[in-house]
Amino acid sequence: MRWLKWQGLDVDKEEALERANFQFTGMAARWLKDYSENTKPRKRNIYGFMVFLRKKIIPSTAREELWKKYEGCHQAQFGQDSPVNTFARHLQDYQLRCRDNKGKALISDHALKMKFVNGLTSLIKQQVKLAINGDMSFEQIVNKVEQVQATRKQTHRPPPVINQNRKPSPPNKQ
């Protein structure tokens, strides 16, 4: 697209699509031919072809599969002691990728916050529920949960292992 614009072409016109034609090979070239044959000349443009190409490449069930992955996402799937920011990053990625037919986000900010808190491991969720509220931003909630997780790791460390077979060191002679 950028290259076409640098060439001074209007990407809303068929001429830009014709100029980009030589870049397509294999199946993309075949799909461009199909697009050109099935679209009226005045309606042909690079954007229309991109939509046509997207329908060919991305399966029609992709949106539903992505939504199912979002619904099943929880912190424990990344490991019992996984950092909460790993879980948060995955949820934010789902929020960006889950879109409706018009390109609008399917996951609201409020739904993202609820999913994050509800998807935490039970121990962390119990400790953090009273420390957060609905007015907090997603980032604030994640920061609060990170603090709880860090505190929990420090206070629940196993005792150091003492080697019983080690001989005591001799007393210092001075």
C-alpha cells in the first residue's frame, strides 16, 4: 500500500491494483484473477481485493475459534506460578483480535477486567478481590495483582535446605 501511495497512485482506483498485480504469485495471482473477473471494473481496488483475499485465507470459523480460546483462557494454563502479566497480555491480545463484522471490539474494557480477575488462580483471586474495584483501569488491576503475587512468593518461600552431611567449620583461632 505504502509503495503504491509513494508512486502517486490512488489506492481506491483499479490502476493501483493493476500496478500491484506483478507482486502476486501462485494462489494470490489466481485469486486476483478471480476477483477481477467477478467484480465490476469501477468497484475494483486494492482494498476490495484485500477483503476478498482475507476471505480466502482466513477460515470462516476463525472468529468462533478465537472466541472459544478467549473464553477458556485462565492464569493456570500458563503454569500454576506463572506471572500474572503473561495472562494479562494474552487477554489483551484477545481483546485486540476478537472483532465483529464491522471491525468493532467484541470484548469491552469492563469484560476484560472481569475475565482477568475471574481467571486468576484461586489463591491470588482470594487475596486480591478486596483490593480492587470496578473504577480501576485494567493496568491498575494488573499492577495490584502483581504486587499480591510478589508478596505471596516472598512470604511462602520454602525454608532453605540445610546440608546435614556437611562438617561444621572449625572455630576461628585468633
